[in-house]
Amino acid sequence: MIKLDIINGVVNRTGVTKTKAERAVETVFESMKKALADGDRIELRGFGVFNVRPRKTGIGRNPRTGAEVNIPPGKAVRFKPGKELQSID
């Protein structure tokens, strides 16, 4: 599924124009990005939780040469599915 599929789903379920649906979906995604960039937690009941966690420094390997490469510390977005999403068959 891609973003266009989500937009088309909004259009089909609500009957709004494609332009308005695209603006609404973009607004939701931009709001989520901003919240995660600010370090906030996003909880969508029945779906799951998005949060930002620190990532430790690590050592990786270049697959071509086998040389060790230092991986700098950073932040990573994590998703934990909710109970309803985990029970999908």
C-alpha cells in the first residue's frame, strides 16, 4: 500500500474530492513527523504507538571490503502494534 492508496480510500469512504483527501492525508503525516521530530509519543488506540528512541553507537562491516565501519549514535522511530493489530489473521 502506498500513500495514493490511502488517499483513494479516503475519497471512496467519505466522498470528498481527491484534492481535499490528499491535503488531509498530507496534514496527518506532516503532524506525525513534527511530533516525532519533537520527541513526542504518538498513540493511536487500536493501532499502535510510535515513539523515538536513542540508538547506540555500533560497529558494522562494509559488505564489499569487510572493513569495520563505526556507526554513529542517533535516534530511530519505533512502532509497537496495538492488541487489535496484533490479532489480525
